[in-house]
Amino acid sequence: MNKPATVDVALAREFGLTAEEYGRVLAIMGRTPTLTELGVFSVMWSEHCSYKSSRKWLRNLPTTAPWVIHGPGENAGVVDIGQGYAAIFKMESHNHPSFIEPYQGAATGVGGILRDVFTMGARPVANLNALRFGSPENPVTRRIIDGVVRGIGGYGNCVGVPTVGGEINFHPAYDGNPLVNAMTVGIARTDKIFLSAAAGVGNPVVYVGSRTGRDGIHGATMSSAEFDEDALSKRPTVQVGDPFIEKLLIEACLELMATDAIVAIQDMGAAGLTSSSVEMAGKGGVGIDLDLDAVPQREPGMTAYEMMLSESQERMLMVLRPDRTDVARRIFEKWELDFAIIGHLTETGHIVVRHNGQVEADIPLAPLADQAPIYDRPSTPPVPPAPLEPVHAPLSLDAMLIQLVASPDLCSRSWVWNQYDSTVGGQTVRRPGAADAAIVRVDETDIALAVTTDCTPRYCQADPKTGGAQAVAEAWRNITATGARPLAVTDNLNFANPEKPEIMGQFIAAIEGMAEACTVLDFPVVSGNVSLYNETRNPDGSTTAILPTPAIGGLGVLENAAQAIGLGMQDGKDVVLVGATQGALGQSIWLREILGREDGPPPQVDLAAERRNGDFVRTEILSGAITACHDLADGGILVGIAEMVMAGDVGCELDSPDSGIRPEAFWFGEDQARYLACVEDGAALCARAAAAGVPARIIARSGGRDLILPSGVTISIARLKNAHETFFPALMDAR
Amino acid sequence: MKVRVTVMLKDGVLDPQGKAIGHALHTLGFGNARDVRVGKVIELDLQDCTAEEARKTAEDMAKNLLANLVIEDYAIEVPA
Amino acid sequence: MKVRVTVMLKDGVLDPQGKAIGHALHTLGFGNARDVRVGKVIELDLQDCTAEEARKTAEDMAKNLLANLVIEDYAIEVPA
Amino acid sequence: MKAAIVVFPGTNRERDMALALKRVTGVAPRMIWHHETDLTGLDLVVLPGGFSYGDYLRCGAMAAHSPVMGAVRAFAAKGGHILGVCNGFQILTESGLLPGALLRNAALRFLSQDCYLRVENAQTPFTRRWAKGDVFRTPLAHGDGNYTADPATLERLEGEGRVAFRYASAAGQVQADDVDSNPNGSLNSIAGVLSENNRICGMMPHPEDLVDPLMGGEDGLPLFEGLVEAVVR
Ligand SMILES: Nc1ncnc2c1ncn2[C@@H]1O[C@H](COP(=O)(O)OP(=O)(O)O)[C@@H](O)[C@H]1O
Ligand SMILES: [Mg+2]
């Protein structure tokens, strides 16, 4: 690579450091840093690694509960799921790489999040994702979807971790900046969890996995910068994933973890060797000496700078007990993976990097961490949306329903999930589309996990605080609707440029809403990721920001997997609507798809009602009264009913609402805290609901092969499905 | 006019396939194989055009569709 | 000694990938593309051998591993 | 029944297969690392699904040269029972133990969905629990399951009753050019084939993933129950 020889403030700026930040570097070092040192500072102090714009606000999220074993701060969050097992999970973004090279960007996103989870000792058992694409009319969108879906499948299918759920939205705000958020859930014994804090002066530092090449140098700083036309010329930073090696790495690491050889372990993610070595030593309060000559290299002639910043995939760094290095070496040789002792822990408190007999970097670790910049960036509070003027339905109920179930945000995702292996592992109790959350049994137990990803960006755009709370509430509801008890969340906060006060205002408000919801619902945040600067610079100099998108990954547990229920309509049941209906049409899908408008306030989130209604529904599921359940979200009651009908292949006849609400508002309003439930005896359920202070009413009777509207108009299941299934194949496989 | 477009990963870009094949060749006793790289080859027939036009068209095809220039290079052959 | 092994589906074996690319080329305006076929190319370096030995070794590699003769043909090039 | 599952680097459905085998035998099957070559005392060897060697080059091509495959060949020559599922089927064709080959799915995409199989020959250790013409549901998950063989081979397979399973509609209709019932485009809708002695069976779908009501059904169970009966001594 072609790099200028002199390290100065100009070069620092090119590396993403401000003049003020470079001043701090000089003060810490007491001299001009070497190129490698500057590289280390620039990646460690990048937004991606240091969370400098977000850290102050992330502290407002609740992170504890009696079942939380490790909250944020470790590679992934850890919660106790009973019988001596823990679930370990996290979500992470690969937005910028997925725009530049959709296949590899998405694939390496999956690879990266898997490593965060198995590095803690967990066998990965489920992958999910949260995807946002630009307008379907934009020709680029199709290419990006194709690559992202192939990439997620290509990696997840090969490593043999089932992809069991996710979500997809379309909006022109993502035209130049799609979002690819990947989540992994793993299982470990609670007494076999591995952490990253290094310990034991003299202990060997061991590198395992793939060799280091010149991949993705400065990926971490790139993901902290806005996009412009130059982004495409940054292409050589694209990393190629090797899921085959990842699979071997998972097996080798788990085999080694069954011994007592490991003192500390961390994957090499963004900023590769730099962040892993700095963080491990920093957390352990020790120093670390690295000898780069020992690093397995894929290409000749790599410099220290390149090796320290390389983001080559499928690599891990470990500190081992010295008397166990041979055991470890044998395991990695069996799996035909590189294994190299590349350094040792010291008592200096410095990271010292040697290459070709020369000291290329010598940085005190404490100030590198402690003096990392934290910003309290200026913010302006979001403007509350104006109330929605009265609106009227231009079409008949059945025509609107058909249009909605066929729309990009509500249509079937089967074209997508049919490319993901959702059954490998033999533990998938509910596959995508079968329940509001996917259900995966824990091997050798009756326990099952319920997992989901959720966010409604258009609500967040209109009112970030309500949107933040809604995302958490929806994840909680999705888990509840299967019968599982929600335990904790991971999040992926995708926002635009935090240096703009209105974006910072969105960020702060969304966190406030999330924090309230997590608190009331006992649903703490145990891990997460922040992705900022998600905006595109247009040729005319203006910028397009993404919608604020705080994606939530939720996890819940069922003591007995057999108690999990799905959302498919069952024959001969009463269908009960649980929760109050006001007919909130602001920011609804109906408003957007039928009237072409995106305005008004999002539906209110009443957290006390969420809790009350959800706890009631869960109790009734576990008692066996409710036998199928679907939470209400996008599209409201009628879309929810249609989804149950299609999933169960059983029709139903709807009652007249006689609610005093206009029909379109009743049927398509998106009021929160609501569920549809199939029960044998609807009246009895409603009576129990009344006693619990939960609004409930019978809304339909199931049976037959049609959805029959109160007007008597009949819609066949075949017609619904035909509308529902068309969008993706028509967009993607157009010949 | 027959045209052949060969698409290979750029130098420096990890080639997981090539690596795995190299490894397999070694175990099969081909110990002297080095630097195994795998690519795609697309052969086609271009109607009604000269060799020069064919080369030019193939170039356009490679840039537009056949190669992913983010990670791949291409080469064009028009057999005489 | 550089060697290049090209592996193509046999004539008569349906090549959906070639068909799909042919179709995409037509949509992109390359209406004169015909008979698109897609194959693999494996490039490698054979140490310490003559061109003739290299060809012979590559032949062995192709038969043993690189091509599946049930569905594929191979061709070997040893650039001078 | 003493069963073993071969594990290659990149194999990933060995756990699923172990669950299914344990379900019918009551004991966990032996796991065999691809370097091992001792198969003595075994009644059944299973090559499970996955991405051996990343499915690089061609699915199953590199695994077919693993040391264990020499032993598997000898086991076959002695009349041993072998089941290859998905990647295992691909390995069996690559190593010449079963005829034909698996091409990319016709739609050029990985497919993960349920399919229906029609039993074409019920006189085998793998199919004896069914009757000819029975239809059962099973998941499939593969990118290269499009079965092909040259005309002579095909004629022999069909003539000798060596097509074990065909993709079909839920009602048992077989129609090779219908993507709904024959999703990967296989020749003659072939989903599974047999060796001459009917002791080796290769199939693309995953009956081992449907042996438990909790996971959605037990439609795949008869295959494993039949094997236990057939090889019990
Ligand atoms: N990208 C994806 N990958 C896998 N499954 C997906 C994806 N997007 C959506 N799904 C699945 O499709 C179903 C419907 O998703 P969604 O409409 O977001 O449900 P809900 O609104 O009930 O949360 C769920 O089972 C979900 O897991
Ligand atoms: Mg959801």
C-alpha cells in the first residue's frame, strides 16, 4: 500500500482522528507516534470500537436482572435459562460492507457475530437477522437483496447453525445504506463460560484460525464514516469469509474449552489483532508483548501496521496456561487450523509490538482506554408529530386487505427463509413463519428458547422515544405469544450522523423509550452494538439519513418445549382479541400503502397494559387454554387474522366490530399490547381476562377454507396466499 | 465469434476454495502444487461480429455482469 | 510451472447457470450472445517439473479430483 | 444395530442423525473421524449432511478422497449397509459407490423447505416400513441436489428398481418439470437411489430431521425403524 512516511495531524485526520484527538495521542505518547501506533489509536478510538458518541447514553439502559449472568461489556450477553444452562447472544451490524459487496458483507457479518458467541464457550444454536433495504423500485435494491440473502445463507448454512428468524423492511431512506444486522444465540453450561480478561504474567498469547492477509484494513474506521461516492473506491477493504474454516474453528474451540487450557479468549473482530490484544490485556490489567514475525501470514511482505489492522476473518486470540499449550496445539492441528504462539503477557501495562527485530509500537494501555474520547454531542429533541387528520378508506375492506398482505413490508418472506437452513441441528421446534418467535430446543433438555428480532423504523422516525419503546414491546410480545417467558434483549442501534444535533436527539430519545420499556417489562439489555453515520452523501452535497432503526433481538425461555404454540389458525375455535383497540392509524402500514402517506403519531405504547395483557396471555398459553396465538403489529387486526389463516390453512368468520370506531381504523389500526388467540371457550377466556383487568372480546369463529368478512364478503385462502406470496419471487426471480 | 471470459479473485483477496483444493491436492500426493487459485470461466458465442468487436463486447459484459470488480479481475480471450 | 485446468459441464448436461447468465446478458442488451456455458478454472504452480511433466500431473489431478467425469470434461493448458 | 456416523471437516448434520439413530436404537451411534479406517463390528455406516470441505470445488469431491472412504468402500464390498444423506449422498456419488451426480439446483439457489417423497421400491432395508407408492414429508436443505445420470445409467437404475424415492406432490403426483413438487429439478424427480445390492442408499432430503413430534412430525422415522429390523442379527 501507498502510505505517506510522516505521521502528523494531517495523516491522523485521514485515519479518522480529529486534531484534538491527535493532541491527546501526542500527550499520552510524549512523542510522535509511529505509523503502527497511530493505526492502533485510530481504530481503538474509532466510533466503532470506542462508542465515543453513544457511551454516555447507553448507560441509561437497564442491564441487570436476577437471571443475567453477564451484561454488556463481554463479547456477548449471558443469561441463565435454568438446569445449569446459559444462553449467550448478541447482534451486530455489517451495514457498510453489505452495501459495498452484499454477499461478502452479509456473510462476514454472520461469521463475526458467531465468533462473538462461541468465543464465550457457547455452541451457536440459532442465527437471526434484521434487514432494511431501499425502495423495491430502486434497481440497486434487487442486487443488494440477492447478495445479502445469499451471503447470510451461504455462511450460516455452511457452518451448520440454523437461521430461524428475522425481519425485513423496505424504505427509500435505505437506498444508499441498507442495514444488515445479524444475531447469534448460543448455549453453554453456566459453569463453563469463557471471558476475555487476560491474566498471568508470562502466559503465552496464542493465535489460531486463518492466516492474516491485507483484508479490510481500516474497516473499523470506515464503518464510522459517512458514505460518499468514494465508498466504492474503498472496495479493496472488502473481506472474504470462509465459513468452512469458521466451522472448524467452532469445533476446535469448543473441544479446547472442554479442557482447562484457556485463561482468556477473544475473537479478532473489527480492528483484528489490535482490538483483541488491547482489550484482553486492558481488561486484565496486564501488559502484552507481540512478536509479529510469528503471526501466520497469507501474503509476503506485510508490515506491522498491516498486520495489526488487518480484519482477516476466522481468527481468535487466546491466553493459555503454559503447561497446556501442547494440548491446545494438538487440537488445532487435528482440525487443520493454524496455531501460533505470538507473544506473552507482561507486567509493563504496555502493548509492545515487535516485527523484524524492531519495536513497531509501545503504547501504555491504561491511557489508551481511559483517555479514549467520550462526547456529549449537542442534540435537539425530536419534534412531536402533528395529530393525524381524519382519513377515509378509498376501497372496500377485502380490496385493502389483499393490497396490504401483498405489500413489500407485509408479504410473505418465504422466498428469503427458504434459502436459509432452518432445521440443521435437529432442534428447531418452530421454523420461520410458524410462530411469532422461533423456538429452538436446548439439546438434552426439555428447555426451549424463543427468539425474535423487531423494530418499526417508521414509528422511530415519527417519534423516536415511542418507537424505541415499541421495538422492545414488540419483541417481548412476540416471545410471549409463543408461551415463553421473555428474559433479555440484545440491540443494534442503527442511526445516521451523530454530529448532527437532530440525529443525536433521535438517538437519545430512542434509548429513553427502550430503557423505559426494558424496565417495565423486566427485559434488560445484555449486549448490543451501535452503528452510526448511516447516511449517504448525494451528488448535490445533501445527505440522506436512514430512518432511526434500533433493532431489538429478544430472547425468552420455555421450561417445556412442548408448551410452545404457533400462530396458525386452528379449526373450530373461538378467536379472541386481547387488548384494547382505539384504531390508531398514524404511521400505519394502511396509511402508507393505501393512502400513500407517512404521517401522524405512531400508536401509543402503554407499558403497563403491555405487561398486564402479555402476562395474561402467557398464563393462558401455559395453562393450555390458548392453543394458537399471534401478536398484533403492522397491519392491525385484519392482517393479523389473515396471517393466522394462511399459516394454519384454516379459515374463519369475523364478527361485526360494532366498536364505535370507523371500520378501517378498527381493522387496520396498529394499537399496541394486543394479541389474537385461538381458544376452545372464548367466553370463559374473556371472563378470566375481565377479572385480570385485561380487555378481551371474541372476534371470530374459525373453520372452513375462507376468510369471511362481517359484510359476508368471502376471501379464499388461495386468494390470500396468492397475493401474499407474489412480491419476492416477482421482484427477485423475474425472468 | 467464440469468446472466453475468465474471472479470478484479485490478488490479495482470500480464495477459500483455492486454499481447500490446494490442501486436498497435497493429501492426494501432489505435493508440488502451489498457489492454487480458482475462478470461473464463461464461454459464449457472439453472433455477427469481428474479433475486435467481440473483445470489446466481452469487456462490457465482464464489467457489467460477469465479474464483480470489487473482488474479482477478468481476462478475455478471443481464439483466432 | 504454471498450469491451468478448465472444467466444463459435458455437452448434453444441462447448464442452468449458463442459461441464467445468457438470459441476463440478453436483458442487459447483449442480444447477440449465444450458447453461454459456465465452467471452473483452477490455476496452480507446479514446482520442479518440465512442461511435459506438468501436463501429465495436471491430467492426473483433473481425473482424480478436479473434474467429475460423470458430468464434466476438462482441458489443460501449460502456458509456454 | 451398531451404527456409526462419519464426520468430515465441515460435516454439520451429524447431531441430527445421531438423534434419529438414538431414537430407534436407544444408544448413541459411534462418531468416526474421517482419518479413522476401522469399521469392524458395524452394521450401518452413515455419511451425514453438511458442507464437507466447505463444498468447495464440488460438493463431496474432497471428502470422497478421505482415508475413511477406503474403509467405507471395503465395508460396502462386504455387503455393509450405508446411508448417505445430502452431502453424504454427494460423497457416495463422488466416490463412485452410487451412480450419477448432483448438480446445482435448477433455480440456482439454496433450498430449505419441506418436500414430499414417494416410495418407489419398498423391498429394501431403507424402505421396508413403507409400501410402494407411500408418500411422506421430509425437510430438504441443499444447494446441489439436482440429480443427473447419463441415459444408459438412468435406464438401468429405473429398470432395476434402484430409484428409492422420488419427489412428489403431497398427493403423490410425480411431475419432473413442476418446481413445486420437484424443487431442485432432478432428472425423473429422483430423490434417492440404491446400489445394485440395495444395501447402499443415497438421498438428498433429511428424514433424520423429522423423527420427533416436537420438531413437527415423525414422517422420517420409518426409514430408521426399518433399518433396525433389516440389519438386526
Ligand atoms: N430476514 C429474515 N430471515 C428469516 N426469517 C425472517 C426474515 N424476515 C422475516 N422472517 C420471518 O418471517 C416471519 C414474519 O416476520 P415479521 O413480519 O417481522 O413478523 P412479526 O411482525 O410478527 O414480528 C417471522 O417468522 C420471521 O422470523
Ligand atoms: Mg418480528
